[in-house]
Amino acid sequence: MSKLQAPRGTFDVLPDDADAREAVEREARRVLEAAGYRRVETPTFEATELFARGVGEATDIVRKEMFTFEDQGGRSLTLRPEGTAPVCRAYVEHGMHKHAQPVRLWYLSSFYRHEAPQAGRYRQFWQVGAEAIGSDDPAVDAETILLLADLLDALNTHGIRLRISSLGTPETRAAYREELQAYLRAHEERLPREVAERIDLNPLRAFDAAGIEDLMADAPKLLDRLDADDAAHFAEVRRLLDGAGVHYDVDPTLVRGLDYYTRTVFEFESSELGAQSGVGGGGRYDRLVEMIGGPDTPGCGWAAGVERILLAADRPPVAPPPVDLYVAFVRPGDRATAFALAGEARRAGLGAQLELAGRSLKGQLKQADRVGARFVAILGEEGTELRDMESGDQRAVDAGRVVREVIRGREL
RNA sequence: GUGGGCGUAGCUCAGCUGGUAGAGCUCCUGGUUGUGGUCCAGGUGGUCGCGGGUUCGAGUCCCGUCGCUCACCCCA
């Protein structure tokens, strides 16, 4: 008999985790809105074609990782595997090219990919992301990178390293890819089998292979093949980052798995994470808006995994909601009075909890202590008493004055 | 999809060379008639992932299966 459980690759967010995740959202809002980004929400599912065109037919995401289904009208829909294409779709659909550019948007949403789960990798996961659409100014690239650096810093993530590179244009990249493939084929006898087998599929992987470091050191690098405009653009991005004191490594082998990237690409990784070391990353996507049917519009942005941020971050101790008043009662007949008192206290702005489990008075006091109640109102046969849980003082009070007494006592 | 590790109470785990299920934590109750944080006692709670096999007897051995997890791959 199989027990019902959360589907593979998904997880429940329990109260302690929920607090930590809220902290991520809070800091993201603070950091991004300070830079003029405004929050956006797009649908959980989109037309499959959006991702096929936007993310790229050749990518792993589109080829084997999408949760795709048909609706009752026969339309093919897909649970969003990433956030950039949907945001760009919304940009086009709502005519945001008429706004002052760049339009800056941020989101914190769930995404879905059918992958084998492992540390920091889930089938439903959350990303906080930022997109600046409508400007190809290198300051946009540098600013988005700086914002993610600031966010990771504000969340006390550890072991963070930033790698950046530039992919140039799709044409540059395609020509380079052929050049690299030719180089690898010329030295095929020296390549490990896995690398040789992947020359067609993913030649850039060769840069990560062990044992052929010297061979790859002499291999052609994409950064050396950029045209003058792209090289100048990348140089300016670097100059701005240097000026802002952002530390980074230039890594000519950095590739992002989505087809839409052009020019700047970057990735923040953390040594705290294990195999899935990427915390967040992104880059420029100057062809994406046009690819999905909009006007020729440049864009730049990033996404960071909430679960991965949390894996790399210090978790501040969780603080349960404050309880100013716990309402205890002895006789079942006093339940209605207790119920009304707890409600009155909440409307007066207090954190107030009522005994809800039929405990003994001793058990009720224990529960009040556990939840951190400052005061306990005890409705008893002799009337109402108010107990200060810090000092242990307890005295009779008029039932109608309990809330006022707690408010007064709380301020002392 | 492929490989390694692991699956015993809500949680963390112990169960030696097969002998009939345990601890700590949590939770509830009680320790004089209605009072917390410490302490003491008691109690709730498990078809030992599931199915088959070997055996007089299996949580413990064998096979299968499912799940979790880590890694490859890919990426957030």
C-alpha cells in the first residue's frame, strides 16, 4: 500500500522554511525596487510555442524537460520552465515598448522542469528574477549583475563566485562553434570518449574535461572572435563592474543553456551547494523579443533559484508570531467567553491565542509558555485572573479590562 | 535515462553472527482538590517501504519492486 506523498521533485514548504523564503522575497523587493524594478506575475502555464521559440528547440529544456499537456480545446500548453520568455511575451502583449525604456520588471515565481531531482534541483522550484527590456546600454548589463550581487550579499550567501563572459551575436557564436568543432576533430584521438561523442552536440563541454587541459588551452576562444561592437560592449560592462567594486572572473567557456542569450552572460555560483553550484545567472537576450513576435528589442536579465540561495545562505533563527495573550479556561461552559475575549484582543491589535485542544489547566499554561505568551487570562470559577508569564505575578482583573491591562502591561 | 548510498514510531536514530521491536526528542496525563519554564512517573504512537523466497523462525539473509538521496547530464 503506497502512501500518498508529494510528487517526485516537489516539496512542501513547512512553516520554518516559509519564514526563510519570505526573507528572500523581502530582500529581493527591497533591492530591486530601489533600482526601479516593479513586480510582475505571468501565468503558470503558457502556449508551448512560446518556449519552443523563445528558449530554443535544441535546448534540453524544450527537448525533454517540459511539462506539456493539452487543454480541452486541443491547445498545447506548458508549465513555464523559465521566466524570461513569459515576461517578454507580456512586454509585447501589453505594448510596453511605448513606456520609457528600459522597462524593468522582477518576479518571484514557481517554475517546472522534468529533471532528475538532486541537491538544489527540483521539478517545481522557485526563482527570483529581474528583466530590463528595451535598452542595449552596457550599463543595463552591469546594473543587473550588480543587483544580483547585492541581493546575494544581503541574504548572507557564502562562497559566492561570479563568472562573466560574452557570447557575441548568434552568428559569431555559430561560426565559432564550427571552428571549435574543427579543432576538436583535428585532435579527436586525444579526446576522452565522452568528449569526442559530444563534439556535435556540445563542443564547449570539452573545456571542462579532465586530462586535456593543455589541448584546450590552445583551443580557439569565443571571446577572441567577438566583433568590434560586441567586444567594446563587453569591455564597457567590465569597466562598470570594476568601478563598482564587483569581483568577477572572465570565463570564455561560460555557456548558458538557453538559446536566446547574446553578448553578456554571467553566473553566480556557490561552493556551498555541491553539484548544482549555480545560484543564479543570466545575460543579455537581444533577439528574444523579436523571436517571439515582437518588435526588435534588446533585453537583459537574470534568475536565481530560491532553494539554492537558501542552501548557500545563513538562516536567521525563526521567530514565531508574538503572542501577547493566551486565553485559558477551566470549565467548558466558559469557552464562549474565552472565545469572545480572544477575538476582542485581536481586534485591539494583540496577538491572542485561545485554548483549542481541551487541555488541563496545567497543560494550558504549558502551551502558553511554549508559544511564548506574555500574558495568560485564566477564566475560572472565581472570575478572571491575569498572569504575567515573565514575572509570574497573577491578579484578579475585571473581565472587561483584560485587553486594556494587557496592552498596558505589554508596554512596561 | 545511467550509477552509488539509504529506506525501523511525527522527528533523529539503535537493533551484534536470523529468535518474535527499542531509545532520545515531541505530544498527552499525573506528581493532592484550578497554574508554565526544571525534575520524576506513566501513556499515545510502528503491518521495521512493498512483494516474493530461504528458514522451525527474518527488521536482520536472497531476489524483485517502489521511494528517497547523491552523482553523471543539465541547469536556478
